[in-house]
Amino acid sequence: MGRTYTRHFDLETRQHELLGFDLGEGAPRRALILGLVLYALWTGTLLLLFGLPSKITFTLYALPPLFVAVYGTQRSQAIDRRWNITRWSIGVRYLVLGHRPIIGAGRRAATRSEWISRRARWSGKAELLAESPLGPLVERWLGTKEESTPPGAGAPIQLAARRPRLYGPDAVGKAYGRKAIQQRKGEK
């Protein structure tokens, strides 16, 4: 039985000193870079929109990127090779944009009607959002329940599996023989 050891050999670079300050055991460099980028984007956007923060709004400027940097750079519990921020971004992308289905191992492109509808991707959350005060806006964005089934697709087919039967070569020969005889009669 094979084992994957890549997680055990994951060596993380650490920053032990930053601008003359000793960081002790060091902070992971990738987390520091992500935090700096998030702070620059978040704080820059808020500064452009609202100006300098007051004593009360300073936490709004500082805490969200800190939480995302700290919790986002931790290893995911579901897939230990990914960061949490990667799983969050993939989940948000799926909810908003969806994904293109692969049909016939990529031999043909999926038509738009074969994509999973936005309402189906949001599943139970769609009904809760539709009942909120923003209901009409949500209905327009998610689509109505009738639009959740793509055109050209019907209701799901219910299969009623039966117990399989095993036919021997004699039964197959008889069935083939009857069919062959009927085809010969039709040709004459």
C-alpha cells in the first residue's frame, strides 16, 4: 500500500527578523506576504472610500485582514495540503460562477443549459435568501425555482433495478435465432 509523504517534507521558510525587530522563532514568510498584501488592499480601499480612521473605526481597518491572514494560512482540516483561504476562495467561486461541466472526457464543450444553475448550487440557502427583505433582488440573481431545471432537461429518472438474470448460451442462441428468422422473413 502506497503512502504519500509530501506533507511530512513540507519545509516552511520563516522570517526571524523584520525591520530590525526580532520575531523569535519566526513567522511563516508566505503568511507574512499574504498579510501584507491583504492589509495593503483592504486599508487602501477603505482609505480611498472613507478617509482616515477614527478611534472607533480603526478596528474595522485592522482586524479583518488580520483574521483572514491568521486563519486563512492555517492548514485545512479537510485537505491538509491546502490553506483555508484556498478552500474559501474555491467555495465562493463555485457559488458565484459555478464550473464548466466536463462531458465525454472533454470531447465536446458543455452548453450553457448543461451547467448547474446558480439556484441549485446555493441549494437550501436560496430559499432563505428569497424569503428575506431582499427577496426580489435575490430571485432575479438566483433565478426562480422553475428556472433551476435547465431547458431540455426533464425531471430525474427513477430507476427500478431488478434482480439480474443469467442466460446461458442456449437461451441467447434461441433468441438470436428467432430474430434472425424474423429478419429473413422480412427480406423476402
